[in-house]
Amino acid sequence: MRRFKRGILFGAVLFGLLLTGLTGGWAQMPTAFDQTPLRFRTADLLPGNMLQGTNYTVGPTVENDGFVHTFALQTKYGSYRLETTELLQTRINELIALKHMEAVERSDVFKEALKKGAKAPLFAAKSLVTQPVATVKGTVSGIGRWFSDVGRSIVSDDPHQENVLKTALGYATVKRQFAYQYGIDPYTRFEPLQKQLAKIARAGFAGGLTPRLAFQAIPRTAGVVVRGSSTANSMRKLVMDKSPAELHKINRQKLLAMGTTQSTTDAFLDNPYYNPQEATLLVGELDNMRTVSGRALFIGAAALADQTSVARYMRLRAQMAGSYVAQVAPAERFVEVNGVPFLMRKDDVVIGLFPLDHVAWTPLLHQKLTTTSRAVSQLPGLKGREVWLEGTVSAAARQALEAAGWVVKEKVGAQLKTKSQP
């Protein structure tokens, strides 16, 4: 929890940077802060189909620290506290997928796949294990992509790369295929799901179990609808088709092409808090914003993420920016405000996009007013400012933002995102 709060402080600082020129506006500032933590009824925030499932229950109350919600989630695998609505949606979809995988494991088609797998030849598995480097070095023709993956798995300490035997036999590929069909991240940190996904993948690569056969045996249960951009959909397909080694190469090429320096590119791609899918989603969004200059500024900020919550936050910001440019209005460039990137439209209106659940008027926001007003006022030719929030804003926070000259837009998810997941 302490580590996450550092991440939320980071997010709060980013949001605080929105508060600009208050000259003449102090008299309009709220006289009292919102008292945090705020508390809400879960049923008032979530649709009914999210409150409870066969293997989970969401607690009846939600706490908010002025930026994001914290949910209590009870599952058959343990109790969890999840910060942000987006992470809760993700975890619920993982729990729905997990339930289906467990049902598949009990099915005849799964048992038959295990029998076939027990009889399947292991090809060159023995030599790959006993003499992996020599064997791979001697296998140089006709398998370029395979060779690259296996070589990386031998020498890399990347925790997301499968070991050499599983890579060589296609286990990792099958695992990604199942994850894609379930609409989940193959590199999820939710351990119960990783274990079950591994079982399904083993039956797939050794015994011929496919997602189609699994879904025929056990009808698929619909997950929670999570809005996602068209770019996100294509990037998830890329994650299914490519290994971590290939994704690393593709992302590197995209980053360098958009003007990111080699050192910043390496810092981002080597950041352990971005798993292969998170990194690919973020890079894909920026790569798709071909007409927007200054994208390297965003990567520079994203590379500083010091925990998974911050990495996820930056990925969501990139997706909001990509959707804004595609669906709302063209942007000319990213601009830097005290080290933080914002979109600048062609009409010189600066746009702040933030994936926050509920923004309250707190001392932390107030603290940022003086320093940030000076920084934003120095942007040349500034003609307007808007803040777009995924969630809601309290009356006092809205009053403060509007007094500072910001146009405030709430609940912008439906406007920014056009397709649904899973």
C-alpha cells in the first residue's frame, strides 16, 4: 500500500500541474478542503454485473484519497485491495477467465489433450536442455525468428521470457493465444490466473487443445465491458503474435523513429514495471499519433515509472491522448510543463487528460498552484486550457479549476474510446 501511495502521489503531482494562472482568481477558491478519505457506496459506482460473481465479491464501500478509488475484493484465492476502477475491471475479467479455465480443466476435451500430450515427441528437447547454447548456435538456417527467441531466453534475465524449452516447443505462443482469446494480459501479475493459464497452455502445445475446442467444450462467459481504443485492439493482437524479444525490437524501432533518444528508449524498454503488453500498448498509442510532435517527451516521463501502478497510469494517459487525437480534435504537439507532457492543440489550447476516478479539492492540489501557474503561463501563445477526467470531480475541485481558467470535462471515457474489451 505504501508503494502504491507513492504512485498516487506521483499521479497527484501530475494532476496538480494542471492548475494554472490564478491571478485574480484566489477570491473564487473554495474556502474549505474536501475531507479525505472520501467514502462511496460501491453500488453507486459500479454496474450490477460487476458487484459479485461466482468466485468474487466487491466490498460494499469504496475509499477515495482525492484521486483514485480503492476497492476491497474478496475472492476464493484471497482478499485484495485494488486501487483504481480500471484495475478492478481488469481483475474481474481475469477472475471470469480463471473460472472458465478451471471448468475447461475438468472437461473431457482437456483430459484427452493431456493424454495426447503424454505421447507427444519432445523433438530436440533433451539437447536443448543439456546443451542449450551449443544446440541453438548450431541451428542457424530456416528458423530466424525462432532462433532469436530461443537465444534470448537462454541469456536473458527478463522475467517475462519463457525458458528455452518452453520457447522452443511453442508453449509461450499457445499461452499468448489463449490469453488473447480470453481478453487478458498474458503477462498478468495475478498469480492464480498465471498458474491456471500455464495449465491450459501446456495442454494446448503438447496435446492440441485450442481456444476454439475449449470454448466449444465450455461455453464462454462474457466478461465486464472495458472500453478500449482501436489501437489497443491491434496492439493486443501484436502481443499475441510476437514474443517478448520481438516486441522489444518492434517497440524500439518505433521509439527511435518518433525521435526518442537511444538512452531514453533503453530506459523505457528496460523498466521492469512495464510488462511486454503494457509497454506495447503505450508505444503503440504514441506511434499511431504520427502528426503529433514531441512524443519523446511522453516517453521520457513514462520511463521514470517506479512501480506498476505508475506504469499503468502512464499507459492509460497515452491511450487517452491517442483517443483524443483520433476522436475529438487534432493536436500539434506534446508540451512539457515542469517535466510533465500535455497535449497542445493546433488552436493553442492545452489539454490535460487524466485517468482518475474522482478528484477532490485537497491540500496537495492547492500546494501546486503557485509553481505550476508560473510554468504554464510561460507556454507561448496559450489561448485556452481544458482538463479531461475519466471519472468525476467534486464541487470544490471544480470551483478551483474553473477559477484557474480551466474548462472541466468529466466522465470522458465514452467520448474518447470507441470499442469495447473483452
